[in-house]
Amino acid sequence: MKIVSNGEMREIESIAINTVGLPSVCLMENAGRAVAEHAAEYLFSCKRKNIVILCGKGNNGGDGFVAARYLFNKGFDVKVFVVSNIGLISGDAKKNLDIIINMGIYVAEILQKEQLKFFEKNIKESDLVIDALYGTGLDREVSGISKDAIDIVNGSGKYVISVDIPSGINGDNGKVEGCAVKANVTVTMQFMKKGIAVYPGVDYAGKVIVADIGIPRNLVDNIQCRYNMISQDDVVLPKRARNTHKGDYGKLLVVAGSKNMTGAAALCAMSAIKTGCGIVKLAVPKAIQGIMQSSLREIITYGLDDKDGAFYLGSVDEVLKLANTVDAVAIGPGLTNSCDVREFVKEVILRLEKPLVLDADALNAISDSVDMIIGKDVILTPHIGEMSRLSGGSANEINDNIYETVEKFISKYKATLVLKGSRTVIGNDTEGIYINCTGNPGMATAGSGDVLTGMISSFLVQGLKEVKAAIYGVYYHGKAGDMASERYGEYGLTATNILEYIPYVMKM
Ligand SMILES: NC(=O)C1=CN([C@@H]2O[C@H](COP(=O)(O)OP(=O)(O)OC[C@H]3O[C@@H](n4cnc5c(N)ncnc54)[C@H](O)[C@@H]3O)[C@@H](O)[C@H]2O)[C@@H](O)CC1
Ligand SMILES: [K+]
């Protein structure tokens, strides 16, 4: 699913209006009607009828005026409050404001504090609030009367439907500009918007419904979007040919584990084999090979020369020899974060000429020399904490600037980045940005990342290019976690449960 910025949306609308010749007022009519339909559906479901519509002075407000008309025609009790001097309203919005005034629909201005009191009284008596204050035109922090009105809406506990974007959310990056409406549902026009595809915007948008407002299909199909939301039809699993053997499904080397962390290696190797690759070789420090062998039937394990139960420079040659027998290498889970391990990881990366998935301690190992991955076929899978060590900046700064963080990193290092979080973002400078929306908070558990690394690596050796392997891995990892949480809940969910459900979600 394509995701657009405010500017891209405005450009698409202007092509539809000025080149194709679609009257802008038709787009507004379709937008307002879509909002009205969802509002009516909710009100019919709870047999309620009082609606307050909060409108701004622009076209987002215009959508609100159109919605008011349709809802009034359906017999609902509609009150419209405009946070602007209605004399300042122009264009399509003015047209629709005049119509609802001519129809006798209640319209009041909110320009000063005392009018807020009346607004608050009506909000309290309402059953549904429609937020048509700001959409793609939000261009500064929300303040004054608008802020007060938003606070009243958020404090009312009423069911809220936002038009296009929850007012106060920056449509380009999802930031809260001062304050923002917390909606139950956001009816967004024609395309998913960047600002409600990532946090914090996701938190304010509630359930997002993408409404078709009549932008011509060839325009919709032909726009090249850098940002995309991963959907089921992006991750179709090809049917397997009958006359194949395990060699046809790729060979992976997992380099993982240390004497205190054996589970990470096992989870990563097992998730790779469960995701369908033909052969998984697991290289571990020889101190733990016995444990691995006894618990991993399907995995070929190798005990490498180690130093105090962890890899060190002396382990490199054996890794490179093993790497020559496989299609890709995953390195990182449970390695330990020591000086020896960091030297080991860097030496392997320097000398390895294979597609590489770097996770966990392998990411920590290169955090002071990320340049070394430039020119290599690398997928990195950091969580926010590891990302702050890779790219600098605090976890909060990264959380607040997800898009910029990803864009800066991928343009500098030309790698494929999987920035894990409640909305994992996959980025590759030439292929674009992909946002995942499967998964749940139960997956924030030890070992979940090891399972993901195994899945991405498995898709890689099965022949998918880096970005596709990352997209498939992240999507099915989240799906497995969702199915597992249906059975185990979110508190009790473990990485082993996610592993358990990989075959089921890939079978669907
Ligand atoms: N352009 C079109 O033809 C269509 C636009 N549509 C609607 O129009 C919206 C965009 O409308 P506009 O571009 O008029 O802008 P908005 O209606 O989003 O914003 C209204 C105006 O508020 C002002 N403003 C922005 N941030 C503010 C702040 N923090 N405090 C106070 N004032 C602020 C700006 O001057 C802006 O023009 C879309 O989100 C969508 O809902 C849809 O009806 C589809 C058709
Ligand atoms: K809005």
C-alpha cells in the first residue's frame, strides 16, 4: 500500500484537478461523504444521534461541512463548530459552509474562551465527535483556541472520527505538533499518510480507513511512492515445484552463541529452518557445541576454536571456510559484547564475500566503524537501542525521527536497514522504505530478534533480494507473533512460541 507525504498528496490532488479536470469540490464531496458513512455506521450501531463536528478554516474543515450535510440528511442531530471567523473561509469549504447554513444546520464559531464553554457543553451531550480541524495543511504547532478545543475533545471520552489526519499530527513524520486529537478512527483520503503510518501518529489515528475519493485510477497506480505499507499481497509465497531437493532452498551459516548465551543461537538457527531454507549450519564456540548438538536435530553444528567460551580472532578462518559452503551468513545473536568478539566480527565482515545479516552483538561490534559495511551486501537488524549506537542520537530522538534516521543511515551506508520497533521500518536507498504493521507488544521479549534474524536470513538464501528478504521476514515474524499471542496472550508470549507458529502463518 502506497504511503504519501502532505506535499505528494497536494500534488496528486492538483494533477487530478488541474490536469484531469476533476472539480476539487467533487473530491471534497467524496471525502466528506466517506466520513459521514463511517460516522453513520457507528451511530446506527449504538443507536445514538448527536454529533459535534469541529472544523478548521481550510479544506479539512470543508470535508467536515460536507459530512455535516450528509449526516443531517440521514436524520442525525448535527452541530458544527468552526475554529475560525467564518468570513475568512473561502473556496470549496466556503461553498459547503454556505450550503449547510442555508439548510439550517447549526453552525457556531469558537473564537474566544467563553464560546469554548458552550462547545464543551455540546461535546458532553454528543455521542460522536468528528475532527475536521487540520489535515495535510497543518504547518505549525497547534495553540490557542484550537489547542483548547482539542483538549476538550480528548478529555470528553467521546468516540472520535478524524478527517484525513488526526488534527495536530504532522502528516509527514507523525510528530505531535503541540497537541493532537486522539481518534478512534481516522478516515484518510485515497492514500495512507506518512504521519499515521509510524508512531506517535499511529497512536493518535486509531483504526485507519483509506477512503477512495475519486482520484483517477491511472494516477493512483502510476505514482511512484518511496514509502510503502507492507500488505499481504506483497509477501506471496511461491508454490514449491515438485521435483526439488533441499539444495534448491538455500544454505545458511549462522554464526552465534557463547557460553552464557546458547538460546539465541538455537532460536536463530531453528527459525531459519522453519522458514524453509534447505540447510542451516550453525557455527558456535566449541565450548557449547555439545549443548547445541543435543537440542538441534535439523541443524548441522560446528564447534569452532574459542577463547573462554566466545569467538575471537582465532575463530575467523574456520568461519570463512564454512562461509564458502553456503549462500549467506547471519552473525550476531548471543555472541557476547567483548573486545575479542568485536575484533572477530570486524575481521569476518572485512574478509567475507557473501550476503550478510548483522544482528545483536555483531551490530554492537561495528558501532565504532560502521563504514566498513559500505560496498558489502549487508542487512542490519537493530532495535532502537542498537540503532542509537550505530547512528548516534538518543533512543528518544530516533523514536521521534524514524524516517529521517532511516533515510540518513541508508543513504550513507547503502545497506538494507531493518529498524525494529512497534512499526518496524525497512529501508534501502535505491528500493525505498517499507513499514510493517503485523506484530504486537507481546513480541518485545528476549529472543524475538533472534527469531527474526533467522527468518530474514532464511528468505535471503531462498533467493529473495535483501529488501524482499527483510520484508518477508518482518511480515511473517509479526504474523507468527500475532497468531501466538492469540493462544498465549501478550504477557506469556515467548520467542519459542513465535518460532512454533512460523509454519502455520506461512501455510495460510
Ligand atoms: N485539496 C483538495 O482538493 C482536497 C483536500 N481535502 C482535504 O483538505 C485538507 C487539506 O486542506 P488545507 O490544505 O486547506 O489545510 P487544512 O484544512 O489541513 O488546514 C487548514 C488551515 O489551517 C492553517 N493551519 C495549519 N496549521 C495550523 C495551526 N497549527 N494552527 C492554526 N492554523 C493552522 C493553515 O493555514 C491551513 O491552510 C486535507 O487534509 C483533506 O482533508 C480533501 O477534501 C480532498 C480534496
Ligand atoms: K483532521
